[in-house]
Amino acid sequence: MTKFVVNGHEFESNDPPDMPLLWALRDRLKMTGTKFGCGIGLCGACTVIIDGQAKRSCQVPISNVAGKAITTIEGLAPIETPTAIQAAWIAEQVPQCGYCQSGMIMAATALLARKPNPSDADIDEAMTNICRCGTYPRVRRAIHRAAGATASAQPAIAPATGAAHE
Amino acid sequence: MSKLTRRVFLATGVTVGAGLALGAGYLATIDTDGLAGGDGHNGAAKLNAWVEIRPDGTIRIAVPRAEMGQGIYTGIAMLIAEELEITLDPKTVIIEHPDELLPVYTNFVGALSKRPEDMGGPIDWTMKKVYASVPFILTGGSSSIVDGYHSMRLAGATARTMLVEAAAVRWGVAADSCHAANGRVLHQASGRSVAYAEVARDAARRTPPSNPKLKTQDEFKLIGTPQQRLDIPDKTRGTATFGIDTVLPDMLFATVVQSPVFGGRVKSVDSTAAMALPGVKKVVDLGDAVGVIGETYYHAHKAAAALAIVWDDQGHGGLSTASVSADYLKALETGKPYVKRNDGDVDAALKNGQVIEATYETPLLAHAPMEPMNTTALFKDGKFEIWSPNQSPTVVRWAALKANDKAKDVVIHTTIMGGAFGRRADGDMVNQAAALAVAMPGVPVKLVWSREEDILHDTYRPSAIARMRGVIGADGKPTAVDFKNATQSAFLSFSRRNMPFEMGGDSDPANIEGAVEMPYAIPNVRVATTTIETPIPLGFWRSVGNSNTAFYVESFIDELAAAAKADPMDFRRDLLKHDPRRLAVADALKEKSGWATKLEGTGRGRGVALHTSFRTHVGEVAEVTVAADGSLKVDRVVCVVDCGQVVNPNTVEAQVEGAVIFALSALVYGEITIEKGRVVQGNFDRYDMVRLAQSPKIEVHIMPSRELPGGIGEPGTPPLFAAVTNAIFAATGKRIRKLPIAGQGFVLG
């Protein structure tokens, strides 16, 4: 049996220890906000936060999260009070199909926790998730907005803005 | 997809034939207006086929077009809300894809390439009724706004008029002394007002007005203004429910292993080892695939890997990318050309000057939307219930019935989609899910493909080889362009898999669309195609044939400009003087891109491409930096878009930004190769995508226009290819004629 904590709630799993956390979340706990994209840790759609680190849950067997605290997209905030990142995502109208966005937001959440004012280079490095709709320019703007680096709603990407805060 | 069924019906003579067979009397009963009121869902008052008002004031808007990321739920809602006089607030406006396949939900532009409001006369009437009787519902061909621009505003105006009339009757005043605003009817003279919800039941029983007056463009309050999308808040919380997120009581999970060789069949399957694994419920032979049903996807996927399947490749094991290319080249030389355009005398003109010739080659491409293929199906009491992310519930219905043609009913819940780009027009995964559900009656089964199955069994953008020849006249302008390509027909492949009819082949418009409509003032132009057939499954990839032809044509025009020693931008502008809209796009592009300014730095280059598709004109200028080692950076892409009357500029910008990045991934990395009858790639490790760090700065400029709307989901894609390769030529002098550029010595840094 494997015990772990998701968004503050403790769960017990009787599944084989090699079951990826992704499928425990989606198919056992019916928490479908975390997405399946590639199954080999490349696309980032399944990103969750484990002990403060952004992790690709398709590559994390449940045996590795025994006793650990996991945050998924559902655990970020109550619906009426979005986090600064979620609010920035809405303000910049980031999502198109939206499928990769849970993973994007979790990766951005971990980035901002680590670097409150990330530079463009920091964003480039941290945000390796694949988005087929091509929301990348808006993802970058939303992260800067959430970081408070862009106070205005200027639509153009401002590459120098983040760097100036480094 | 737009000409799909028209071609089916025309080709088989069914249009008029079916009309006659069905009878005018029967066709007259097919409702193609949808404007009558009645009882709606969950106790709501139904004002028409699109608008329902619930007792709590919530307004339900039925959008029979699939939301795949293109923002159509918001776009259609804006058209209705403009006339209905409501505020678009996600808390009070609910958008749903309707489950009912009503005739009036037919995509008439998709079916007939003609705006429904322009359809008059007995032939149009008959065709409209025949398609509605199918009914032909699909989302594709960038057609939803084109199709709905008039009819959705009419639906809003009709509903509003009925609400105003109902309130006026209640108050005993003249309807024309009342007006509507913000979801209420007001009688200014007496200061009375009433919420829509309070008079909705009365309104729903009224006869719809025959010709409610629609707002002029000057009177628009919503249309043309940037609106936040209604679906975005849920997409930031993980609460948006995609097809793959379907959760049902006692649901089981399934996955499939499909014949690695296209067209192959299961010879035998030994499931002993798979069934011995924990959580495995059933192994099902699907003929060309084997399905495994388990407690979770993990269990099904693990068991699938333990299957021992012997395949019969049906003689297709010798197919390869090289063999297909060789067949294309042969077809170019000896294949019977299907000539779609023949202006002037091309052969004579080609003898009259030095011929410039170029051969271009483009690969098979996969769609690879982020949400893997999936469908949830339940077969119970002889009926199917399907939860499906799909672009055509009509195709879904056919696909389910193929799994059991005795089924009494097929109820389809169309979900939002995690991307589609044309892939989810196909019913292959629906058919599999339905067959698995039949094998597990009474239990909902969610079929999810692995990413590997998705890449190995896509319905690919056809590859092609195009040969272009041209001559520059003494005045420096081209006198002739001769275009011929060899490709495969997407429609033929699609129809064989999905339609009750077979169509396509040499006459498939997708083979050469975008080349046929080459807009430049060139006196002698010939556009021809020839096709080969292979077992490769083909389909519609964002912008369809335009994704190929825009690369050839806009590369070749650049080659002609170079031969004429002309500036590539001015060379094009000079050939567009007869065409004010396209010329205006080129002029704006020249200005916005700063074309006349010099690019600073070494290895820099700028390239331009213009292309019209789906009634929308797009021009793009790419700026690149190429290092000595071939490492490439696309620094900036400037886009100018004329899509006629804009509905939501926020969406237009997003779609064009997205199209640029979608096309850039294909340009740089996109290539599906075949060896021994099977696809070599299998996941994002070998079918790579552009990431955030590699994204160019993208600027989108929208031309102000009052022309009727064009499409916007696809038209940003085609010009990007040649804009970048022309920029690489400007930077390096190297002309790229074969895609992707990763195979041509360039690496995206």
C-alpha cells in the first residue's frame, strides 16, 4: 500500500508501485485536471508540484511519492480566488484549446515560487512544456504579469522587462 | 473539408437525385430555420434552436460547432448576444454543444461552400434541405463564423423580438414602444422593466417574427471588440472537461495496439500473458487492431505491451518514404495531369524566354494534438451513448454504427477538444471505442490511445512533390507560371474510412487548392495535379492543401523575383495592382514589418509570403538570423490579416499567433517517414515541436474591413513556411526546396 497526500488530502493506493502518479490521479482519484500528453515526460501536460518541485507525473511511480505532498491544478486555489498566475492567464487570454495549460500553470507556479521575478532566460529554461496551439508568447507575458514585472497590459512582448529585474 | 459532401453528392448525382427521391414534400418538412420556440432542456424556455433561458435567468446557448481551441464557443455567442442584448458573463451564460443532431445545425458553408443567406432558388433550396436531412454537422474549413455570421445574429434578433413582444403583451403596450437591453425588456414611457427569464415562457410560445431587422455594422456593440473568452477561466483551474476527462460510474479504461503496417490485419493474438497481469478485464480483436480493457489506462497499457500479436501486413510491408517519392516523380513525368486552371498559352510562353524551374518536396505531417485520441462509449439496451471530442458528430454516428449497425440509437455528447487541427474529423477512434463497448455491454469504456499510437496512426497531411516553371518577360514581370504536383488525395482516404461514399482522387480540390487561386497578374498560368494511391491514411491538417501549395507558390514567386533582380515585396505588390484587398495587405505588411529598413547584424534576412485561404488574406514577413553553422533563429514574424468583418479581435490575434507557431514546428521538424510500411516516428522525441524558448516575437495586424467575415482558424498557417525559407534565402543565398528544414542543414537554436 502506498500513502500520499494530494492537495491536503491523504490517499492510499493498492496499485502496483510502478503505477505512474498521473494515472493514480486521473483514473483512480478522478482528478482529471492533470493531463496525459505523451507518457514519456517530454510534453509537460502532466506537471504537478511535489515538495515544491515541478514534476512530470507520468514519470513518477507512486512508490516515489510515498509520504509526500502533491499539489495539482485543482489544489492551487478555490474557484473564486484564483492565484496571481491564474489571474494573469485570464488577463492575457492565454489558453486556446487549454489542454496543456494545467501543466503550464503548474510549471509557472513552481518557477515563480523559486524566482519571483524571472528573466526571459529563466522562463525559457523553466517552461519546456509543449503547446500545439502556440500560446507561448502569451505564457511568457502572463508569467511576467503574474510576477508584477509588467504592470501594464501592454500586449507586446517586452524582452527587456524581466531581465531588468534580475 | 468544405467541398467534401458537395463533391460526394455531385459526383454521384445524388444532390438532385436525392432531392427527387426524397421528394419535395418530404424535404419541405426539414427545418432549416430553427427559429421556433418551445420547451428547452432542464425546464428552460426554448426561444429557438440556439437560445434557451432557464428560470434562474441563466442563458444556455447551444453551439453546434466544436470548441478545439479556436474560440468558437465565444465567437458564436457574441453573434447571438449582439442581437439578443445580453452580457456575455461566464456566470450567467452557459455554452453547450448540443447532443441533438438537428438538421438546422448543418454547416451549410462547410457542405456547400456558400453562405446560407445567399442560397436562393430551387437548386440551393434542394441542396440545403438534402444536407440538412443528413444532417451534415462539422467543424472544419475555418467555416463556423462564415456560416453563422448572418444566421446566428438572426437567431439572436428573433429571440429578442419574441421577448419584447411577450413583455409588451403583459403590459398591454405596443411592442415598438419597448426595447431590450442587458437581458431585460424596458418600457421607457412607464419606467417598467422585466428580466428575460420572467417573460421567456410566454415568448417561447409566440410565432417568430419573419424578418427582424438586424443591426448595421455601425450599431455593433460586441462584434469587432476584443472579448474575453468564456471558456478560459475553467481552463486555468483544471475544471474544463475534455473528452479524455470523461468520468462515468463503473467506467473501465482501454487502449489499442494497431497494425504497425498501414492496412495490416491481425493474424493471431495470444493474450495469455496480458490477461495474467493485474486489473486486466478483456482483450478484444478489432480486426486491424487489438484492444485491451482494464481497471485504469495504466493496467490496459501495460497489458497491451504484453500481447503477442502476429500481423498480416496485407502486402504493404514494402512501402517507404523513398518509394512514395519515386512514385511521385514518376507521376510528375507520366501521370495524366488533371488541369484545374489554364490561362493563356503556357506552353507557348515557356518557349519564349529563359525557363526558371524548381522542384519542391513536402513531407507527411502528423497533427499530434495535445489531447491524445480518445472516446468513451457505452452500449446498453441496444443503444450507443458516446462521449467524444470530435469535429463531426455526423461522422461519429456513422463510425459507431459501423461497430453495430443494428444499434437502435446513437446519443453523442460532443466535448471540448484538446486541439484537433483536422485530426478529429475522423471516426477511427470512435469506431474502436464502440466496438470495445459492444464487447463489454452495459459498462462505459474509455478508450485512450498512447501518444505512440497517435503518431503511428494519424491521418497525415499528404506529402507531395511540385514542379514549377516560369518565365520572366523583358519588362521584368513573369509571363508564365506552370504548376504541376504529384500527391495523394486526402478526400479519397478520408471518405473510404468515414463516409458512405467514396470520392476524391485527381479531382480532389485539396490537391492543389491555393495554387489554383494564385492571385498574381500573370497572363499564362497552368495549375495541374496528378495523384498516386498508397495505403497511408490521409486527412485534413490545419489549412489542408494550402499548407503545401503556399510553400511552393510563394517560394517560386520569390525565385522569380530573384531572377528578375527585384525586391520580393515590391515584385509581389506590382503583380497585385488589380486586386485592392490583397494589395492593401501587402502594403500594410511592407510598412508594419519595416521592410524598407536594413536589418542590423550578420546572418540576418527577411522573407515575405502572401496567401489567401478560407476567404481570408494573410501576409507574413519573417526575420531570421542564421549562424555560420546553420543554427537558425526566427526572431520576428509580422502578420497582416484581412479576414473581413472581425468578430473577436482577441481570437483573431490568438489564432494567427498560434498558426505561426504550429507552422513553424512543421517547417523546422515536421516529417513523418515510412520504412517497411510503418511510421518511423512515435512520440515527441522524434516528432519534435517548437518550444517557448524558440518562439519568435509575433505581431498581428488586423486590416479594418466591413466585408463579410472569412475564416481565421487556418489562414495564418500557409504563409509561414515560405516567409521563413525566403528569409533564409535572403540571409544565406540558400534556397530551401524540401521540408523540413532540419533535413536541409538548419537547426532551430
